[in-house]
Amino acid sequence: MSSKIEELQVYLNTHLAGKFTSSVLALGELTLEIPVRSWLDVCNFLRHDEQTQFEQLSDLCGVDYIAYGQAEWDTQASSTGFSRAVQVADVDLFDFDQVKLKDEPSEAEAGKRFAVVLHLLSIKRNMRIRLRTFCEDSAYPVVPSVVRIWNSANWYEREAFDLFGIMFNHHPDLRRILTDYGFIGHPLRKDFPLAGQVEMRYDPLQKRVIYEPVSIVTQPNVPRVIRQDQPSIASQERDN
């Protein structure tokens, strides 16, 4: 007997044919990948159709796929621990002009960098679904707003705009929500510097907050690993 989520996948394949590019059912979760042009049509259907009734938007976020699938460190795991991490990248993975995207996801391979992902809940049907769409233009990422379908998307879309720079067409009040009004850039983009662009402090002489160049020295993050050729502290204590 098929589960409700499998029945939902069959139902959507029939009634939304041509509206999405992929339908993946994995680990009991259904994910639809939708072109931007069909974004509102699919969302409206899932919200109002009698057999779906996804009346609650529980989450919406942005994703930056600029270096998806690229590994800076190569490790080997075994029953005794992890090998020493070795840097194997031929290019600087923080120079995003050199990064070549790998196979997944397909839209990112085609050069689409930013995506919007949302999670829906049908309380009446007791089902969940995940939707994803890629922005057509990576230089100016734009997705239609779903605030008119789910009002709870208001602050989520503002957050995605603030942190990723994704624009949402017809959003009623699209402005920053977490960073300062004068903040430069979008802090969750992969090419945003870890130390930020500027730092701020209160100047007692000027009696106001001022912005200054960042004084923090950026250092690379090295993963903490366990070497296979050295016994653990616990084993050393046990042997002694």
C-alpha cells in the first residue's frame, strides 16, 4: 500500500504536469523543483486545491550554490577515526570566479547561483512538501513573492533579501530585517568576507555610532580531525 506522500506525488505529477522540472521522493520527503515562471501557479495550486490544502508556510530561505559540491579538504573515515585532512583543491575556493560547479543540482550546473526553498504543511491532510526554485539571473536574483498566498512569508522573504540579496517581486515591504540600515552586502552569500566589510563603534567625542574599516585579520578555517596513526587520549590512559 502506498503512503500518503507517494499518493501526493502521483497526484501532482498528473495535475501539475509541465509546471515543475523534477519531483524527488527521498527519506519520506517530497521535493519539487519549479521554474520561476511557474512558481506562483504551483504555490497557488498547493494552497487552494482540495486534495492538497497546504495552508501553512512553515519556512522560506535562500541558498547560495556558487561553490556547491566543491571540497577544499579531503579526509578518509574508518572505524578507528579520521585521517589528517589534506588540501587537494587546485584553485582557490574563495576565488569564486575560478570555481566550477559539479553535477548537482542541475539548475546550479547551468549557472544559476541562487535558489529559494520553502516548506509547506497541510494540517488537514497531515502532509509536508518542499519547493525549490532557482533565480534566472545570478547577478540580479528575482523571485515572485508568495506573501499574497501565505502571509507568513513576509518576514521570511525579507530575511532572504537581507542575507542573500534575493529580490521578491510585489513584496509589500521589502527591506532589511536583521542587519543595519547602512549595512553593505549580504552576509550569507558565499563570497561575503568572514570578517565583514566594516565595523562600527560608538564615538564619545562625536556622540554617535561611526563606521570604520575592519580591523580583524581573516584566518582560514582548518577542520579539526583525528589522525589514524596516533592513539586517542582515552586509549593512552587505558594502556597506562
